[in-house]
Amino acid sequence: MEAFCPGGEIVTEIMINVMCSTTKQNLGLDLGESCGEAAPIANDDFDDWDSDDDDDSICVVEDLRITEVMCDNVNGKLDTEDCESTYEEVLESIMRTPDATCEYVFPGYEITGGTYLTNYGCCSTVAPPPECTYGWEQDMLDSVTEQSAIDACTLLVQQSDELTADAVCVCGEAVGTNFMAEHFDCMLEPNDSEGLTMLQEYNRRCVGTFCASHADCTDVENEEGEIIGDTYCYDEGIFTSDTANGVFKCALTAQDCCECRDNDSFDQDSANCPVESDCSETCASVDCVVDEAATQAQCTSECGSVPVIGNPEASNGGASCDPETYLCQYGNGECTAATTSPTTSPTTPPTASPTTSPTTAASSDNYKIKWELSFSDMDEAKFNEVKDSIKKVVAEAAGKAIDAVKLIFRAVTTSRRRLNDATVETEVEADSEEDANSLSSELGDVTKQELADDLQDQYDADGVGSPPTLEAVEAPTIQEPTATSTETDNDDSSSNAAMIIVAVVLVIVAVGLLAAIGYMWSQDNGSDKVADDDMFGKSMDVEMQASTKRGPETGSNAGGGDMDQDLEVSGTPVGGADIEGVAATGDNRTANL
């Protein structure tokens, strides 16, 4: 206590900071919206909400005037920091630092814990610095002539939201140390001060960062007070606007001095960059190397193409990644093949024997785009060599996965002696009628030259030697889904065969009955000879002998008659009997069936 507040004590009732934190949802914001878009916690006199450093879904605002009621109105959490809690934090920080004493200078603040506390008025025996009133604007304008310095000091006087640490440095350097000692030794507003006076803020950010040459930029510290080593002296004007302004500062990265990087050396000559810049190595040509894992990981569920990621990327005139895009394959990222879930049980009972193959081609439930390409110098062997390259190019042009593209090779036979002409019919499967129309339009816009160039690039990438030449590109056509084809199984075939057999049997039985009736009638009424001049235009004698007659029941033919019989049977095997006519002479009968 004595080291921080000689002869006094900590004033506990002084508040150093008040902060309210709440969710974006409580402020009526979506997660993607900025905290600054929310209404102020009370009125426009309060600062805008800021995002929490550790959680983007949380918004915070700091102001000593914030009350518990204000924070409750947004369902927030109120955190306060007073002199007592700050004193305890300072002690804990010193105790955690090896070999630290009460005079320990905190990195990044460049002041001791005691100074930090007294700046806020936490010591009862030490008066804090006055608050900055900024009544010195006219004095500043009278002493500053450079417009860049006037602009920087104006931002400082106005405490503009656009005020940066660099602006503070430019203004301080312009007005000089005497002016700063008179006007800058005051406390900034609590929300802007971080416990420092404006002069301390200048010393923290600016002293030691100005330089006259590269030799001045040794043991450079970053904003956190950590030593990063030797760097180089740069011109602030070249860095910010490509126009030198004579404000020289030490950079944080030595390699930025080189011509291939920021090229903003104070003397505008990258050849004089310090050895730490190592410009020969920094600016060496680097070719792009494709990072396959990172590239494939970009693939979405829609597959398609993604930009190639290089590791390293091309730099300093090195070759860029070729090709610049990658066509996603199934298994890359979220690009996965569509699968059909199996049913829990067969949709129809199993049959005793397997069904036959479909009698017609399987139906298609999808729209397809037919796109015919004509090539010269292509036979079937060459087609097999280049078909993968063609598929990749067509899939890229259609924005589809390679598996959605099919190729059909057709050799072209003409009267000319060019024997290696061929057409390749590409078939691209579309997702819907709308997709088919879109694909047809997109492919229809592809010119022969564009496609030829893309094919050549792909041939080169795939190592294809002596590729075929694209001669013509036909307009794409849309093929609508075909109707579902009907399958015929063994049971149906068996049923049809059985019906045919039954019909034949019925015909044979009918013929037999007619033959029997005719035979019996001829026995009752006939004579030994029958003359029939009507059937063939001549007389035919038929010997009717009982010993040689055979009835229908003993005939060797399926129809009940023999070729030696008096009955002549004619007809088709499946169409039934064709009764041509019945002629009679005297008491004899002859039936032609």
C-alpha cells in the first residue's frame, strides 16, 4: 500500500470502469449483425455497443454512467471495477511476475502500477492529473503547418472515432515536446484512457518508433511491449497512400521493406533494405502448389466446382495453380453420392423361379441433355484414351459431377478417305425439367473455340499426347423421361402358352367330332363308290370298304383321321378349323375341313 499510495490509503468508492454485457438476441440482433447496429443502452450520449473479444454473440458497452437499471433493461450483466478491485489486480499481477517489485513497469502500458492507480485518483494523498479540455486547438493550428499534422491534431482535439495511434504520433511530433508537456499531460476520458494521460499514451505508442534510418530500428517492440527484434525504417506516407510525407517510423516486419512487399523504405530505395529483410529470399519466385486436402474440403453438397487452394500460393511471378478450379468428386467434403434407403421387406412375394429380363430398355425418371461433338483423328482406341478428359470438361461446363455425364462413341463412315472421324454423344443427367432447360441454355452458349480450348487444357493436365481435334459442336437437345417399361415374367408366358394349347385341343376335338359324324352318315346312306366332280373338277372314286375304315378313335393323327381316310383336314395349328365347304353327290358325303 505504501509503495502505491505514500502516507495514504486506497479510495474505495471511486469507480474506474462500468461495463454492461448482453447477447445480440437481447438487443434484437441476428448473430450475423454487428453489435454497433443496436440502439444505445440509454441515449445517443453513450458509446455504441462493441463485440466481446472472446464471444461474437455477446455485445458490451463501457461507461461510468451506466446504472444497474439500464443494464437490466437489456437483460444484461453489469460488471464494475473500482479502485479497491484494481489495486488487488495490480498486486496479483506483480506477484505472478518473477522478480517483479512495486516499481514494475507493465508491458504495453509503460507505467508502474502505482502510476496507474494515482491516474484514476485511487490514492487519498495524490491528486490525479486533470481531465483533458482540448482548449489548445488555436495554439496547435498556429504552430503546425503540415496538413497531415493539422488533420491528425484535429482528430485528437475532437476525440474523433477515426482517431488512431498513428494520428496521435503525427500530431505530437508536429507540435513538439514543449507543447505536449503543456497540453498533453491530462487524462483522457475513462473509456479512452486505459489509465494513461495523453502524454503517457504518446510515449507508449510513439516514443522510440520514430527513426531517421534503418539503424534506429533495433530491438523494436510491438504494441504489447514485446521485443520483436531489428526491422527497418519506413515512410508512413508511402505505406498509407504511396506518397512520401517524411514521417519515418520503425516497421514491425523487416521483410516488408522489400520491393515485392510494401517497398516503403524511408529512402525510397529497396536496395538499401537491411540484411534482416533478406530481400533475395523474400522476393524469390514461388510456384503455386495445389493443397488437395484444403481444396477438396471446400466441396459442398451440390458438388460442382471450387477454387483451387495453393500452399504456397504463387508469388513474385511464380506459376499459378493450373487449373484454377477443381471439379468436386464424390467423397470430397460434403459432396457425397446419393443413396437409396432399402425397404424393410420385399414389395412383392418371392416367386418360385426367377423372372426374365425386361423386354424393353429400363425407363428413365430424369431429364437428359444430349450434346453431340464431332472429332477428327479419333478412333475407338483414341476415344478410350481421352474420354475421361472429355467427361471432365463437359461436367465442368454443365456444373455437374463427372458421374452425371455419359459418353457414346460413334465412328463416322463417309465416302471420303478420312477414316478416323467420329462423333461423341454426351449425355448429361438433369435434376428436373427446369434444370434441363437451364443446362441446355448454358451448353448452347459454349462456342466451339471455347470448348476446344478447355479440352486442350484438360488434355495437357491429363498428359494426353496427340489428342483428337474438335470439328463441330451441335446444339444440345433435351430428352424427356421415358415411360416405365413393362416386364414379362415366366408366369405370364406360361399362361399364354396354356391358352394356346387349350385352343388347339378344342379345335382338334371339334374336327374329330365332325369326322365321326360324317363317317357314320356315309355308312348309313352311301354306295360303294362316290363320284365327286365338284371338288377338283374331275371324277374321284373312293372305295368304301368297311375292313379298311378306321374311326376317329383309332386314327393316328391328332385330328382323328389318317391321310388315307375320306376326310381331308386343313387348318392352322392355333387358329382353329377352317371349314371351306361341304359337297354331296347321291348318298355319299365328303367334308373338306
